[in-house]
Amino acid sequence: SIKEKKPEFDYKNILLTDKKTLNAFAKGQTDDVFQFESPGMKKILRKCKPERFEDLTSLNALYRPGPMDYIPIYIDYKQNPETIHYPDPCLEEILKETYGLIVYQEQLMQVAKKIAGYSFGEADMLRRAMGKKRPEILMQKKKDFVECAIKRGFTEENASQIYEILIPFAGYGFNKSHAVAYTKMAFWEMYLKMHYNEEY
């Protein structure tokens, strides 16, 4: 067992910056690795060449019907950071980790908080309402959002554009805490595969 070779080993202490593990993900060497074993995901990993744990988490969250359409944009922004466009400069802090794209439910809520001054509770209610895609609700919520944003110094045009950007992500934005937990399990597996292959 691993413990016999290295008594102090504890999988919880595996560094999420381990180069050998990240390189294996970037090469799509993910047979039998939780959440990353499908042929489609392997192809995306080879295209994206993830260099950070955060890249793996984002790809894990995006690799589902709907958000999958944004993967090529994510990869392009990662590889060409000079082309990244933020809906507003004040959102860079929230969206920098995901190269300007909204990937997680938490990011959508943070954007609503930043632009319209919503509480996290109000932002979550907005996310749920947007996810239902009912035109009359979307119009009413947009009116409220834009009015609140104008009071905070944003133009009507900018607030309206940001609201429209939020809508598709509200329907399928993934919960970041789940994505991180799933990806951490996958990373642990890949680490064992790379460093303790016989035991793995």
C-alpha cells in the first residue's frame, strides 16, 4: 500500500499545483478518472491545456448540455488573454478566474450584487426567476435590476446588457462548491495514478 512506502502520506494534503498531475490532465490521460474520463472531455483537455486546478474546475462545470457551448470561448480567452472582454471593468475581480465568463451560480449572484446592489438572497431569487425563462418575469426582473443599477451609477444601456448576459447562465450555471469538490476528487485520483500507479 501507499502507507507502507510513505507512512506520512495523506491524500488530503495533495498539492493542487502538482505539475505532473496537471500535465497528465493537459494531455487527456484521464482513463478511469472521475468526471474526466469521457472521449469528449479528453479532447477538450488537450485543446485547453489546463495549467491550474481552477481551469479543471471550470471545465468540469462547463462540460454539460448548455454551458458546453461556451467551452471554445473559454479556451480562446485562456490562450489569448488580451481578447478577454469583461461586461464592465468592475466585474474583473469576480470573473478573472474564469477569463471573463460567468461559469458558476455564485458568480452570477456576485455580479447582481455588484451591479444592482442586491443582497445574496435577492441575487439568488433573481437567478431562480431567470432560470424559469418566463418572458413576463424576465421583463419585470430586468426593470428592477436596471433601476437599481442606475441608482448605483451605471447607465441604463450597460445595466441592460449585463442583465441579458446573465440570463443564459441562470438556467445552467453550476454550483461552484460542487464543481470544486468533484474536481478535487478527480485531481486526487490523477495524482495517485501519476505518483503511485501500481497501487492506483
